[in-house]
Amino acid sequence: MKFRTEIEPSPSGVQIGYENRVLTLGSCFAAHIAGKLAEAKFRVTANPSGILFNPLSIAAAIRSYADPAPVGREELGFDGEVWYHFGFHGDLSAPTAEAALARMNAARQAGAEALRTADRVILTFGTAWVYERQSEVVANCHRRPAAEFARRRLSVDEIADAISELAEGPLAGRSILLTVSPVRHTGDGLAGNAVSKAALRLAAEELAER
């Protein structure tokens, strides 16, 4: 008897060699992929802005790398302990505004350089659920009160349209590998997680067909 589902992976049409430069963006799964590539001595840059779970935040990060304007102090928030930015992961927050800005601007410049040189881009979608603050999707809520945000699920078309625009713009001429993280978001419940992953998978299929 077999107690697992055995899968024969289909070969990808995109190959990665030592001559390539790779940029990975997205959930923690993207960081794991990058770690495996780095161990094998591939040239890879992972998540300059920190882990990003939803496709719209990934798209926003790529746009910021394509046009790397400096992060301004007015964009930061302060929770009494650290200065943070809704477009960056908490790993880039800092006890002083100056330190936070230094980290975030260095990250944005690193992302800009990685995007400029990369010919392979791996995007990993983690969830279709997003949190909006003042009608803008945030990459990280930074433990702010839930009342500050509106939560909703992205549609397949929203995801596909956002990534399509990148493929015709900042990512033009690069091979894009789309992946959906297998990590469950159990906070959404198993049903909510399944619907979220289904939306991501359908969006990836739609993008591949386009």
C-alpha cells in the first residue's frame, strides 16, 4: 500500500545555469528556493524588501526596484519601539528612523541592482488574502490594530493583470517562473486557505496562458 501521492514532475521550459542571475521574490518559500540555489553556488538575490506574501505587494516591490526613489521619513510609522514601513517586512524596521531608512534604502537599491542584472525571476505567491490601509494593500501589518485595515481576497484577474503589467514592463525580456507556496495559512482556516491557494493557482495558470 502507498500512503502518499507520488508525483512525476514535468520538466520546466526555463532552465537555470551558472551563467544566469536569479532574483526570487515572495513568501518564505521563495527564500528557501534561493537558499538552495545559493548553496549550489548559483548567483541569486532573495527578497530584498523581506518576505512578501501576496502578489500585489510583490508587484509593488518590483515597481519600486524599477524606479528606486528614496524612502522618506514621512512614509514611516512608529509604534513606540520601532520605526516601520508598510511596504517592507519587519526585519527592516529599526529603533530609530535613521536606521530604518538606511536599511530600507539599502534594500531598495539592492533590489534595483538585482532586477537590473537578473535574467531569471522566481515569484512565489503565498496568499490571495490582503490587508488594505487607506485603500492601499500593505505588505505587512506590523502588528497594528486590526481596525486599521480592511481584509479581502484578491480575484484571479487582479493578480493576473498586476503580474502581466510587470511582464510587459520591468520584467520584460526576463524568464519568469511562477510558484505557489505549499505552506498552509491555517489562520484563514483550512477552507479559506484552500480557496486562497486555488485563486493563486488559477492566476498562475492564466498568466502562463497569456
